[in-house]
Amino acid sequence: MTSRKPDEQLARNSRLRLVRPGSLATARRAVTTRRTRPAPRPPEGTPAPAELAGQARTLLSDAVRIARWAAVERGPGAAGSLPEARRRAAAALGLTPDQVRTGWDRARLSGLIEIHGDTARPGWRLRAWDRDDMAVLRGWVALFDAWSLAHPVPEHLAPTAVAEVVEAVPQLLSLLQLSAGPVHVPALLDLLEQRVAELREERCDPLDAEGGPAAHPAEAEPPAADVPVPVLLDWALQGLASVGALTLGPGQATLTPLGNWAVWVKLEQICVAAQSPAGNIEQSAEDMLRGCARLTPGPARAEYRAWLAARTVSSAVGELLAAARGEDALLRGLAFEALRVVGGPAEAEVRAAAAEPSLRPYALLWIAEYEGADPEEAAEVLTREEATWLWVDTAAAVADHGEPQLLLRHLESAVQGTVPALIEEVRAGGHPRTVQVLVALAAAHPDPALAKAVRRAAFQVHTGGV
């Protein structure tokens, strides 16, 4: 019996090839094309979103303090100055270096802060933290999805064994959620051992994905034999507890209200609806775009026209581009949709915006369409690097505001022909949301082999590995 490394298996398994290299016009629509079915009600006893958001704010209070400090200092992102930045943050905030390290990690994983080159910048969630409960909850869910990155792995544990447990955790969470109360550790251990055994059996398939002989033993990854499953379970439970998803008692574990809500959300695969737009003409560009986010294209264009009619062209274009420069990728895409309604009068400023890396792909597509290119073919003006950057940016918008199915559908729009190629180019692209996008994709994808490889890539990007 042999097993293959996830990257090798991905490369050989035709099921994990991208369905098609669809156009980036499809990618742009992924954020705004959403289902409108009524959202299911959470289980009885689930706290209101405002109460859940308050719990999330408490859990992430140190991360918020560190993010706000870093947003002013603009220094913690520099690799050479990171230890010194942590010392300065600890002194300024009255925290220990370990608390700063943990808070900094959580701030990055929850989208409170982003690294652009050697500079730390506040994420859009940080600015919305005190006023937007859903932004807070989505930030906590991003941390919840990345619990295995936020919680250090014991050095003596084999990476394959750790990956097996991470892959099995959703089953444990489902049991905890369905139990609606404490679950004894032996029951969790039984389930984990069963799931790990299934994963090992799947991995030890003597035939490859094409039905041929398995890889030579020298090329195969050693099996995770004699894995200390109780130790791994303890690590997983401690990790989930560290991000606020569980509470641990003597020999038992219980989902917190936040953890119960997050698991229910994922099981139901819902997206919390934004407030319906009202009074958009009087709103700022950012608030107007948020209000129009859930409209279909026709009504959204009508809102854009009404908003534009109440302003001079120069001020309106300036406001839209300012919103596009923010950290919320959804607003970036919607801002350029509104600029399409402006048309020719926006040309000079859009061409100037093409010099800005974060706006360049959007601006080039706008210019191509303005000059008469078919929207379905406009993506040909982008280099492969620009197309990949735009794919990650759009994926960030989908992960922040969409449903898991939309993220999987967005996977089909990548220009790369296979998932391994996509992962390699995404990692090389340097987008500040790369880790969050990979974590969200791994959490959403139903294929265990793909999810495992994507999680590994997220971990390597997060830790600076190759």
C-alpha cells in the first residue's frame, strides 16, 4: 500500500482539474449574482446577531487593539523590524510579547489588518468594526476557518497526521452542533479515529486516479502510522477553544454560541442578507455601493444613475475611485460597475488609476470595454499575473460576502487549467488576501484531497514557506 503526496495526487486526478478557464466577466458577476431565497432561521436559542457580534468583539479585542496600533505605526509588516515592532506594541498596549504575537496573527487571519509589501494597513473590517455586526461576525468566521493556522502545531506531530485531523474536524463540529450540549471526549475520540481510519484507507489506494499502478514507494509519502490520535484530538479541541468556538470542561467539549452559530451557518450554507438599499442618493459612494450590492444589474444601474445625477462628474468619479481603493474587494468591483455607467467622462481618471496595482486589472477591463471590446473577451487585455490578481481579489469578495457555492463556482473562472497551477500562481501573486482566500476555498470545497492541498498552501503562505 502506498500513498501519494497531495500535490502529486492533485496533478494526476482529473476530477480536480478546473472545469473551464471561463472569462473574468463571469468572475466579476460571481459577487453580484446571488440566490434570493429566504434565509433559514437559526436554531431556537441562538443569540441575536448583535449579541454574537459582541462576543466576537470580546474574543478579538486584543487583535483589534494591535491592528489599530499597527494601522498608525505602519511598521509591523516589515520583516526585518517585526520583532522590534512586537516589542513596541507590547510596551504601548500593556501586553506581553506572546499576547502581541497571538493578537497580530489573529488580526491578519480575521482581515483586521493586511500586509502590502513591507507595510501594514488596516483592513476594511477594522474600519467597520464598531458599526457593522455582520463584518465582525464574518471576521470571526474567517478566524474560525483558519483555526489550525492560528494554533501552533506541536513539533513532534507528523504533518500528515495533523492534516488528517484538520480534515476530520468538520465531522466533530457537526456532532457537537447536533448534540446541542456537551459531548464527552471519548465520543469525539471514537468519531475522530473512525474518520482518520477512513482517510488513511482512501490514501492507501494501490491504484492511482487514472486506474494505473501507484507511485513507486520511494516517491510516496510515508503513512501516518501510530499517530497519537488522542494527542491530536486534544490539539484540535484546544485550537478550536482558542478561537472561541468551544468551551472545554472535564472530559467534555461544548460549542459556544458563536461556534454553534458558525457551524449552523456552514451546514445551511447561507449568506446573511445585507440591509435593503434606502436613500442611496444621499449616501457616500461606499454606503451607496453597499446598499446596491444585492441588487440585480438592472436596478443597480438605475441606482448608480440616480446617485450620479445628484453630483458633479468629477466628484462622483473621485468618490467611486476612493471606494475602490479601500480594502473591501466587493466595493472595488462594484465601483467600476458604477464607473461603467459614467462612461466617457470617467476615462481620464480611470486611465490614471491603471497605474495603481490594486486597481489596474479593473481599470484595464473598463478601458477595453469602453473602447468597444466584448465584455466576455475583454479579459484578453490582462497579463496572466493581472488576471490571477483579479481572480484572488474577486475570490476575497466572494469569501467575505457570498456563499460557499459561489466560491466554488468562482474557481471555474480561473485562467489556469488545473488547481495546482492556480495555487502556484496565486501564491506567487502577492495579493494581501491570499491566505484568507485559500483558507475559505479549503473550507468550502467538498473534495478532501483538494481541500488538503489548498490548506497546505495557505499555511505555507502564512508562515512564509515555499
